[in-house]
Amino acid sequence: MPSNFNDPAEGCKGIKICDAEMQVPGGPSGDRYPKATPVPVLGRSTGAGGAALQLSGKSYLPGGRMDLNFTAPVGVEVGVGRAAASGQNGQEDLYLGQNISGDAWLTAPEEEGSYLLAMHDRNGTKVLSLPFNVTVPVLSASPASVYTCEKIIVAFRGALGRKDDWIGMYKDGSSNAALRQTLGSRDQGNATFSAPDAGSYLFKMFAGWVDLPLASSNAVEVKPNAGHKVIAEPSQVAPGGLVTITFWGAAPASEIGMYGMTRPDRFDLGKISTGGRSCGSMVRRHPNAPGQYDFRLFQDDINRPLLAQSRVGRCHKVQPYGIVKNLPFLPQGLWL
């Protein structure tokens, strides 16, 4: 008989039956067909009698369309209504019936705020509910001026909360996104961008593949970077942890090497090419041995002229990194 001890956290990737057998603890036996624990569906609420509600998103425009998938429970007539999150069940907006599944749509409230979509029976008793927001989309980018490859933080709210929502970065005068980033079903939060080329950029937020943006940001001026610099973040990492290395002023054949503190340039712990980019970022896994390490940017891997080196911090049992010394010094105010 199939067991039900397996779940996604234990490696089960099936829907009803896991895609791999699982060893039974405490003995040599194994279960060839373990049952998969049901995985909660984002944005879906279920209740007694098979009742279910699922909205197409988390946030909606004032007066916008709200697409709904529903299952009315067996033997109970139900409808759905909207209410403020802090209030009682509102007036019934839509009659659903009983023992039936289907799709429907409602109109979002005209006022911004947090709301509940409640399924209730003919006596007004709530069967289940789903939260949603009504928000005017807003997008803002900061700081207003950066150098190439420095971080631009784009704060957003009012995305629909679907997995295919995205924000694009546009150079002034271009209708094509230079970079794009999906929002991972978030309806609010921050997204981080960087521009490898100088110019004026703005950001636009989209709902899936809809052509018109939900919101546009202020412009950000990206200035060319003069000089050489390497930064490794975060400043402290546990052994085996990941480090993001950002570099500026690289040559076409540049490489970045990882080194133990005081280790000569020819004794690297591994090198990564910058790929011909003058600036950019890469991710590197830290060694398992605790210690102090730095990253060095070279013009090439033949003569190894040193362009920049990350500053070595001092900390035991973790790996410190930090801002680097520059060769030559960068303009004042360029430090991150």
C-alpha cells in the first residue's frame, strides 16, 4: 500500500504519487509509490464540501476586472461578496449555486484598500474567504543618479501578483527593454537593476504580456565610470557561502582571481573571465576553509597587471569582504 510520509520538503515532486521511491526509516524496506502531500496553490482557498475560491491575482486596479475560479460545495447554495478586510460580509455580488465549478468575474471596488472576497451561504454564514488589494500601481527608482553597474533599486506596488508580471528597464528613446525582471507573484516590493552603459533610463511595470504598462518610474541618469574598482558582497560570509563580485574598469581580456590574504598574484584559488565587459557582476562560492580572502582584477592573464583589489576585512570563522582600493582612485562620492 502507498504511504503518505513523503512531501515536497523530503524530495517528492509528484502530484498524486511521488516520482521516486522512498526508503522507510528504521529498516531496509522502501516504498515504491509514496503518496505526494498536496501542495498549496498560491492564491487559492478551500473549505468544507469541496468549496474553493481562486483569484487571478493579489491586487487590482480600482474598478478593474477580477477573474475568479470557484467550486461551490456539495448540498449548499453559495454566493460571493466583497467586504473591507476589517468589516462584515458585504452584499452578495454573484450567485454561484451548489456542487458546481466554473469561472466568473467581478468588479473591484473603486477605493484603494485591503478587502476580502467571501463565499457565504444563503444565511450569510461565511464558508471561506480570500484577501485581495485594490491599489493604484506606483513605480519609483532610486537613486536618481548612479554610475554604470551600480545598483538601482526600483520600488513597486500595485502589481497584479501573477507569476508573469515584470518590470523592464528602458533607455531613453527606446521601446525595447534593455533588461527585464519578473516579480515572482509579488504585488509589492523592490527589484534591483544595474545599467552597463551610460545614459538616461526609466522603468515600466507590466501585467504579463499586456502591451500597456501598469506604471512608469522617474528617470535615472547613469554616468560613465572612470577608474577601476572591485567590490565583494556581503562583507561576511560563512564557509562555502556565495559572494557577489561587482567590478568596474575591466579590460577586454580581464580576469578576476580569488586569493587568500597575502597570497601572491600567481597563486590564485581560481579565476573567472569578465567576459569582455567593462563592468558587471558575477557570483562565486567561498572556500569551505574559514579565513580572509580578497578578489583581484587583472588586465589580462598573461602579464597580470593589477587593476583593482578588494579590501580584506578581519573576522574569524567567517569570510570578510568589503570595498576595495582603487587603481587609480575613483572620483569622490563613487564609493558604494
